Amino acid sequence: MFTSMTALAATSLVPGPALAEPHSAPCALERTDAHHSEGVDTWNSAYVRPTHPLDAVMVFLSFPDARPLTTPAELAADHFPATSDFFERASYGRFTLRAHPQPRWIRMPHPSTSYAIQRDWDAEDRAAYLRDALAAADEQVDFSRYDIVYFVADPDAPGVDSDATKVVNLDTPLHADGKDIRRVVTVFEKHPPDRLVLAHETGHVFDLPDLYHRPSDGKGDWDTYVGDWDLMGSQFGLAPDLFAWHKWKLGWLDPHQVACVQGPGSTRLTLEPLGQGPDTPGAGVAAGAGAGALGAGAGAAAAAGAAARGAAAAGSAARGAAAAGALAAGSGISMAAASKGVRAGTSDPGASGPGSGSGAPLPGVSGSGASDPGASGPGGGSGAALPGASGSGASGPDTPGYGAFAAPSPGVGLPDGRDFGAGRGTKLAVVPTGPDSALAFEVRAPGGNDGATCAQGVLVYRVRSGAASGGGPIEVVDAHPHTESCWEESVYPPLADAPVGLGESFTVPGENVRVEVEGRTPSGAWTVRITTG
């Protein structure tokens, strides 16, 4: 293990310590040098880890060839508090993203058309844009105060392409106020913007990969890998919460919430819905989807999902209408500008690559679709496995397995004084299938960020730590390969009904692994049996 870790550190393109945490549970895939690797044994210290509050500055850029038709407050309200709310729910309150929108437009020195802004942006044009933006903003913004930088362009300027929103990862960092800036989110969204687009791009800042498939000819389906089931696949998904694997990677799951299932044998687990947090009622139950509703069929699920989406849309509209006033009132968002005289450095950012839909990187470019391939990966919180312990909440496995924790007795609190369950139960079960691959099992049901699921049940997906961003590092396994659902709402109907439903059993193709969904508990958790070997 020491040899492999040393080799990884030696091949990293990012200076600084590559291994910040020790090897964890037996199911924690090792981080590889793949771009945004899905390995979870260590965290890539080149990326900020969202386990504590982070401050993000929003800099609004105007151009000489256009007069803005919107205000900075209006554009800030397009993205906040929606983006912060998403991460607050996804992290179960463990992470807060604090936005600091600047109150005034900052004028760029050249017309918008001179930067040739487009999705697959020329590296020199992008470098010029970033240098100009930093230099123009530096007199008003103290960049040393912020963890994340959003450069938001006037959406009505003639040279602005809304398809070009993405994260730029810099081989040669920009420098301002004594701080190296290695990645910037460049925002070119129309007003109002695409749904949750800034949350998707911010995910790249946290070392999460693109999970969509970009056809080589630009045609065809982009969502064949994960469909609606993760924000990094599509920000338009019906159930866009981050996979439990990503929550493990980001440090949002406790060790006892990840069950490592190693066979051969059969292990019975109790899995809580992914969206159920400590302060929220049981998903599915809260959504009016009791055990009886599980068997109501796809039509009823689609109707319930449509109703939930309507309610969510109404809530979103209400938040949007109130957001501009909330910004001025300081409702969790600071509009204060820091004024100082430090000039920006003019170091050449060298190169950048795409993010939100970026696809293959440009030659010589690194960026959120192609950034710092030297390392990536999570830590996670898995903790050492306990030999002989049945996995996470496991009750009476037929043969002993390895669990990420020793299941507490009913009514016994966790070591930190919290009770097991009630949003703190097992969220993820993992079955290793190779040195850099695993099967993951989690429950998806209405609740949290998944307010509009098309179908609910146990979602199964493959994880490959050696696959790069955009190359299918996660692929959902369809438990109903011959059916489709939610045609009018789903980004990819063939996967909309992928979960294994109540009373169903499913053998994963190509693997000697079977999952049976046995029932529901009064709290809304799901009892599942996983058999390997």
C-alpha cells in the first residue's frame, strides 16, 4: 500500500501533500490519478473540502459594448439562496456555502466580443478574460478573504455565450492579495439561469466529476450514465441529490453510515433514504408516500412527482421574488465590497478547460473536465472496518461480513451522544468488485433534494476510481431495463425507473451480487438483503 501511495504522490501535478488522510475502510476505493477520481481513501488537498463553512465572492463583470439590463442583486438572486440551500440539504447541515455578491458592476477593459467566449474556449482567449477580470476587480475585492471565486458576466452582452459556464482550473495560478487562485467559476448564464447550474459547477470546485456522457458528434443522449440521479450528471434531473458515494467522498457521512459488504454470504441491512437528514422526517413517509403507495405503480409515482415539482417550483418562485430584498437585508448573503489598493498579479493562467458540460480538455489545458489530473479523491469518514461486524444497521446476516461500524443495540446512542437512526442511519452499502471498482446501493425516495423522484427504491450503481470525469466514473444499473418512466419530466426516461422497488429482487448483470428489497420500517427506512458469491 505504501508503494502505491508513494507512486501516486510522485505523479501528482499539484504541489503539496497528496495524501491527507490514512487508508480507511476495505470498501474505500483508492484515489487514482484520473481527473476527479472517485477514490475515497484519501482527499486531494489541491481542492477545498466542504466540511466547514466556505466563503464565495461573486464578481459581476460588464463590458464596454453593452449596458447591463439587470442588477448584481438580481443576478445574485438567480443563484442564491438556491445553491446554498442545495448544499445545506445534501450535506445534512454539515456544510454552509456563504455567498458574498459585490454590489456594483465592474467594467472589463475590452468589449465582450473580443474574448471569443464559447463552450470549448480557446485557452489564450480565456486566459486574457481571467487576467482582465482579476485586474479589474482587484481594487474593490480582497480575494484573500474568499475560498471560491465566481466571475459573473453580464448575460445580455453580445459576446456572452450561456453555454460557456464552467470551472477553469489553472496550471499556473493567478495571484492576488497574497493568495494563489487555482480555479475560478466563470458564469455566463442567461437571466434567469439554468436550474442548479451553479451548484453543479461548484461541485467541480469540490473535486466532483462530470457524470454525463458527451457524444463525440454533440448529438444523442448526454444522460445515459446516471440519468436523473445526481447533480453532476444533470442539473435538470428529477432527483438531483448527490450520490451517497459523493457524500462519503466529501466527508458528509459518518463512518457508521457506510456499510462495507464483503462476501461470500448474505447480509441484511437497514438503509435510510438518501434525502432524510437528522432534522427532516422520513423521506417517502413525509412526502405522503407510505408503504402502500410504493406499490401504486409508475403512474402514481409520476403524479406524486409532478405535484412535488409544482410545489417546489412555487417555492422557488417565491424565493426568487423575495431574494433581491433579502440580499439587501443581509439574509445570509453579504453585499459588502472590500475596498483596497492591492493590484492583481498578471501571471499567465496558462490554460483552462471545461466544466459544466465540458467534455474533453483542450490540448495543454486543465479544467473541470480536465483539471489537475494528478490527483483527486475523497476521504470520507469511513473508519476502520470491524472484522465480523455485520454492516451498518445489519440485522442477522446469514454470514458475517465487514461493516463500517458495529451496529448499536436498539436505543443505544452513538459515541458522540447522538441517537442512531432519525436521519443518522446507514445511507450507503458498498460491495467491492475489483481493485478500482465497486457496486453501491442507496435508497432514493421523495425528500430533501429528491423532492420529485419518478420512482423510489434501492438504486444500484457501479463506481470506477480509475475513470476520469466525463468517462463514466459512475454508471447507474437499471433494475428495469425494458421499461421507461416519466417521459415528460425525466432527462433520460430509460433510467427514471432504475431503482429496485419494494418486494423486488435484482441480480446485477455481470456480477454475482443480488439485492432483495424486503420491506419498510415505521421510520421510513428500507430493509435490504445483499447476497454475494
